[in-house]
Amino acid sequence: MAGAAGECGVRAGAQGSGAGGSLRIGELAERTGASPRSLRYYEQQGLLRADRDANGYRRYGPDSLDTVVRIRELLATGLSTDAIRELLPCAQGGPGLVFCDRSCSVVERQMAQLDAEIAELARKREALATYAHVMRQRRDQDRALAMMALRSA
């Protein structure tokens, strides 16, 4: 896949081994604003890689900072971790994504899903607006009937 025409070739956030510049989970959490629990979740979902030191502590490479920031940005757009896993190879330094067939496909698929959700929400809102209109009409009719009953009494 990597290196194929129209595909992204370098995986953002791929950590090298070695302790130089590596971060422990608390340090990465503090520097990115992500909780340690979130970082462990990203790792579990295959979005982030950690090496283990001799004591068994997680060690993240210096490029993990950018990777976590990117993951959080993409999560904020509503993308699933599965979609983000597809996009990370297209997230090479700097903001945005590198243009490739994969990134376009994932982004277009997400936008189509959002369009469908927006249409469904609009349909639900219209249905609720109809109920509200009918309830107001009935309330007004009930008031009018109550007023007529009071006048005739």
C-alpha cells in the first residue's frame, strides 16, 4: 500500500526506538492535554505506538506529540478511530492531510455520513415542530372552549 500511486507513504507518529527524546505517558499527557487513559486508548486502537523501557513503563517517541495532537484534531471532526487509523499515514507534518486517494475517500465518506445525519436530524426536527404546532392549536382550542363555557355559565 505505502508508496502506491495516490497513496500516502509515511506513517505519521511512527516512533523510533531509543530513549533519546522519549516521553513517559504522564509527560505526553501533560504536553498534549490528553489524559493518560486516552493515550492508552489510542495505543489500544492502533493510533499510537509506545515502546517499553526496562521497567515496563511506556515510552513515546518525540513525534508522538504531533501524532496525539493530530488524533485529537481528527476526533474533534467526528471521525471514528477506525477512520483516523486510515488517515494517519496521510497526516505528515503540519496541519491538514496530504492529498491521496485514501485521505479523500475517508474524508468524503465522513462528510456523506454527516450529510445523512444532518438530513435525519432535520426530519426529526420537522416532526417535532409539527407536534408542537398541533399541541399549541389544541391548547388554544381548549382555552377558547373554556372561555365559552365560563361565559355561558
